[in-house]
Amino acid sequence: MPTGWLDIHAHFSPPGTPEQVRSVWQAMRDECFLMPDPYVWSAEEALRHMDETGVAMQLLSQVPRVHGVPDPAAVHAGISASNRYGASLVAQRPDRLGLLAALPTDSADSALAELRRTDELGPDGYLLVAPYAGVHLGAGFLEPVWGEIEQRGKAVLVHPDAHAPAAQGRPSPLAEVAFDTARSVIDMLYAGVLLRHPGLLVVLAHAGGAFPSLAGRLELLGTELWVPNPHHVTQSELREQMSRLYLDTAASGSDGLLGPAVHLVGRDHLVYGSDSGTPCTSGSNVKTVIEQLHRSVALGPGFAESVGRRGFDLFPQATRRASGSTVSRTA
């Protein structure tokens, strides 16, 4: 088993021309994400920061940009290209980097085609955006997609659409993403996805967003007669599905966020994620979350280390590659 932590939630950006980088920067500013300068990701900087924070391996993913791109085919092509680039990064440093391949979920055919294409890339797991182009993860047409993911036995990270339009004059990554995660998870639960696919391993980004705080309300009221429930999911089935979820710690190290998460799934279903590699996550914020995990009353003494290493249990393929690495925190 490698030393250090496994960060299951980190991002990368494929290289672009100066014009492309500036175009993305301007699009983000148009959605109230007021970065003073364009953001450029580099593998070298990611590895340096991993060394500083005691991270043995990061699983990289890219959240596709759907809004503002009118041609779904162009988005799908971009996702495929991004997945291939991510795989090339892993090939260069297989002991330190892994890949969660993104899948488009606006249609079953598109998702299945990309899923099968990524088989040759050997991803460690998959990234599903919730919602993707307005489609939540309980959509009935996604049933064969869940089936094929389950057959592969690889975990899924459910991530909100960080490129969604601003709300109330503030960028979506500030608050809206938390509610989008809750909406999609609730959609999955009422669709009974985890009941039909008991082999699925699903991790929710950002400690599940707003979902842990809503779970008690859902359990109390969610099966009342006035609530549409076409699949007749029972209260115990709601509870069963919720208990199977894993939650990552990205931007969620405070006890105000960890408390509801622990209450919902227990300490053993929390896994470390940093959300590194995006302009909304600074290096200092990552270090703050790690410090919060170590001090957390909700976790209790010593549990931060378990959370930091839990990803090695969930992603065995990555763990085998990381087994030769030795990392200790340098700052």
C-alpha cells in the first residue's frame, strides 16, 4: 500500500492556444466568475502541490463545458479528446496520476459510445456531470449506461456542472452546484438506480452538496401520498440507497459540512477529494481543508488519515500503480 493520500477529485485542462484560453476566461467572467487572469493548468504544478500536501496520487477529470456550445456533437468530440489527453498524462506518470473518464449523458447512445471508447484507455473510473445539458441522472434512458458501468466494476464520481450559468449575480460554483448535486441525487433515488444496480459505487463531489442536509426531510416526507413516486420506492429503499453513497471532502472540511455527511453515510463512506486543478480552488484552500479534516470534531481524532487513504480501497487499479510511490508532506 502506498504512503500518502489518494485524491479522487482533481481536475486537468488540455492545452489550448492563447486565444482559446482567453475565450474560456472571458466566458467565465460573463458568468460572474471574476478571475483576474486566465487560468492555465500544468501537470508539473499539480505534482509539486501533491508533494507539498502529502498526496500520493490524484485521479484527474475534466468537467465538460456544455453551456454556450450549440452543437452536441462538438461537445461529445471535445469530451473524447479530453479523455484521450487525460490518459496521456497518466501514461507519463502512472504512479502519481489516474483518470476518471467523462461521459456525456444527454443520450444513452452517446454515453455508451464514449464508455466503450474509453475501455482502451483503461480509466480508473468515470465522471458523470449532474445535470448534463439539463438531464439529471435518474433519466430512464440512462438505464443501460448504469448497467455497463456496473459490469466494469469501476467507481463513478458525480460532479455538478461547474460551468452552469450564474445565479443572482454570483457564479454557480459558489452555491448553485450544491443544489444541483442534491437535485440529481434525489432524481437517482426516486428512479431506484442503486436498487437495480447493487454493484454500483457512487461518490458524490463536495460532500454531496446540499443533499446530506436534505436527506432527513426526504426520508420523512419523500414517500407521502402527495409526492409523485412512479417507481413506488419505499422509505426503507430510500434509506438503503442513501447509505450506499460515498461523499468526498472537496471544499468540505468544516464541521458544518462534515457533520451532516457523517450523519448520512458514516465516517467510513467519506473519501478525500481536493477539487485541485480549477480556478475556484487555490492551493491555500486545499491546505485549509486538510487542516480542517485533522481538527474535525465530526470526524474525531485520527479519522482524517483514514479519509485520506480510503480512495485506495475504492480504486484498486490506481492503487496498484501507486504502490511503488512514497510521499510525505513537505509543507
